Amino acid sequence: MQWETVIGLEIHAQLATSSKIFSASSTQFGAEANTQANAIDLGMPGVLPVLNKEAVHMAIKFALATNAEIGRRSVFARKNYFYPDLPKGYQISQMALPIVGSGTVDITLDDGAVKSIGLTRAHLEEDAGKSVHDLFPGQTGVDLNRAGTPLLEIVSEPDMRSAKEAVAYAKKIHSIVRYIDICDGNMQEGSFRCDANVSVRPVGTEKLGTRAEIKNVNSFRFLERAINFEVERQIDLLESGGEVVQETRLYNADDDETRSMRSKEEANDYRYFPDPDLLPVVVEDALIESLARSMPELPEQRRNRFISEFQLSDYEAGVLTADRATADYFETVLSTSGAGARLVSSWIGGELFSRLNKDGLELSDSPVDVDRFSGLMSRIHDNTISGKIGKTILDHMWESDADVDQIIDREGLRQISDSSEIEKMIDNVIAANPSQLAEYRQGKEKLLAYFVGQVMKASRGKANPAQLNELLREKLKG
């Protein structure tokens, strides 16, 4: 039997507010355990939550960025929650009337095709604390610092048909929330987490299969691996005569498998009811118009501009605009170095990114800041150095605080552009290789690369490549 995979994602994006959604407690990551949870976060008797309006503004910005409906009247509810990381016994969330309604997000597939993924809704809620299982032998500790941190839960339609599509969608949402500055997207710190609802069904049928929810996946690589494992698990189970059970599962990266966590609750198990302490949120046109005017250029808009304004390829523009920090870095270098867009794009996407990936760094942590990188591009652009020497200089910059000019002078790496000096080196190489010269003049033109290499070796890589090639061709003609 041929099987079709059906995937929907629930993405939890922690909103980048300085205080929690219903209290004044700090949301800063990394504080000592249980130092950032006050009486409101714990639901102590007599306390009253107060909605953080900035969280509402951020939710509306997300709706604007995804062409989604904006809930003009949204309501908070209490969702019964039976775990110790929210000791008050319920989570404040939105159920029937969310702040964001249906919308669409376009993703680009590996073959270049564009597919629209439906957004079901996005609602505001408070995050839970964190259970810690590895500090106390035989016991579980609870850190409530995260309890009450504002979340936007972004729920997709079950429109994805492969793990790669799911990852492309998650990356697109990740890019959007970072572009509009509502979430820092740090997956290692839990600021951006994915739950994947996965099911399979026979090809050609409309009825959805029983789904399993894979909870709290915190990297795109693990998301793809978890979905692929779960698909194979469900197919194997069905083909052996078993049945898929609706449940919540956890992905174990060490063993590359999903494991059963608990049976999946339905909405009625949570017993939602309107929170009596919070009034409905009413969004007026003036607020939406004000927030719309403050919206930055979105990833797709910036990508299209890079293609039309800088004549970059779809691929180059896509790499540069996938992340707002990278796009900003590119435009800053372009405006300050005098170098062309193709040169800057190839160096960022190639040499810079390869070094960052090798060291496991984000662009924000790069040892070479935008000013020093711009200086390097300037010196390649004005032919002070060649691209090959530029790679050597970037290595030096990676290990020190020196700028490009200091390294050029210190290491004697300035490009040789004196024609007479290059001619002397060419003459010496030709004189030392009479047999290769004869072969070249008999039509073996591939030997040009040999002569270029020999002159470059003699110049220690410092001969101007363009001048070298022009002068060498003339000399070899005789």
C-alpha cells in the first residue's frame, strides 16, 4: 500500500517583551531558578492578572505579516493544566476567540515550486515553567522563571506532506517572527519550539489518519528526523495489523526515535472556560493602522528587492534574506565598502558562512564584525588584494582584532599591480619551462593554467590576476 504523510505544526514563539504576559516579572533568560516568578505567575489567592498590551501588539504584527485575520474581539480562557510547572492548576490561553485567525504562509520547495500552507489561528497564552530531571537523583525540580512568559501559539492546517515541507514552513515562520522583532527565535533557549502532529493515510483517501503529536522539538534538524521516524513507525504499525494510538510523544535525539509520553487529551479534557479576571480584548482600526505603518520590510519583499535592485539570483537573494541579521549585514557592507553586490553576496554566503558553520557560530557572534568585513571587501574591490589573498586575510581577522590594512602591511600581502614587475616574473617562468612553451604554441592551450600557477607561485599569490592573465597571454604568443 502507498501511504501519504499528513503534517500540521503548532509553533510556540516566546514574545520578546521585557515582562510577562500578566505580571511585571522579568522574562530575561538565564536567571537563577525561581527568582523571576511572582505571586501572579503562581496564581496565589487574591491576585489579579493584567494583560501586557505589547504582547497584543506583537500578535497583531504577526497577523499583518501573514495576511491573517485579526480578531477584533478575543477572549482569554482558563485551560485546566495538571502539571507542577504551572502550580496554579490552569493555563491562561485563548480558545474560541483567538487574537489571530486564518491566514497563509508560502514556502519554497526543493524544486523551486511555491506552496501555500494555511494558518488555522495564532493565539496568546502564558508559558509554563520548566521541569528539571537531571539535577536531583530520583527527584524532579521545577524552575518557575518561565511561567507566565508570553507565547504566541501558531497553528497550521495539516497541509504539509513531508518532513522537508514541515521544516521549510517552520523556517519561514522563524524568519517572519525575527524580521518583525516579536521573538528572538533562539531554539536552544526554548524561545521557538515546535510540536508536530503527524499521521499517515492511504494515498487517494480523504479521511485523516490517527495522529500522534511530537512535543517540544527545538531544532530544525531534529524536527525533520523526528517526523521521518514517526512516519515510518506509523506505517510499520499499520502494515503489521496494528493501530495508531492518538498520543503525545517525545523525540529522543540520542536514539533518533520518538517515545510515548502520555495519551493525547482532547479539548474537552482541558475544560476551558472564560477567565473571570480578564476582560475581552477589543482591537480598534486605529491600532491596526498604526502597527501596519511600523512594520519592517518582510523577507519575501526584501528578497524580491535584492533580485531586482542588485541583480542577484533567486538562490543568492534567498540565502541573504532568510535571516534579517544577514540581510542587514549584507546591505551595510554594500553601502560602506564600494564593492559590488555579487562580490559581497558570494563572500558572505561562502567564506563567511563556512567559517561560522565550522565554529558553530551565529552571525551575531562572528569574530569579524560588519565594519572589518566591509574593509576586506573594499580592498578586494579596489585590487589592493586578490580574492585568494582575501581568504588568507580573513583567516587572520578571525583570530585577531586587526583590520584588513594592518594585516596587509604586517604580512606583506599587498597585491602586485606593477606591470613591469609581473612581466619579469612571467619572463623567468617562460625561460624555465621551454618544453611547456613549445607545447602551448603548438596548440595545447590548457597549459595556460600551468603558467598562471607558476607565476602565482613566484609572486607568492600576490600578482594581480587580471593583469597576469593579460600579460601572460601576450608573452606566450611570442
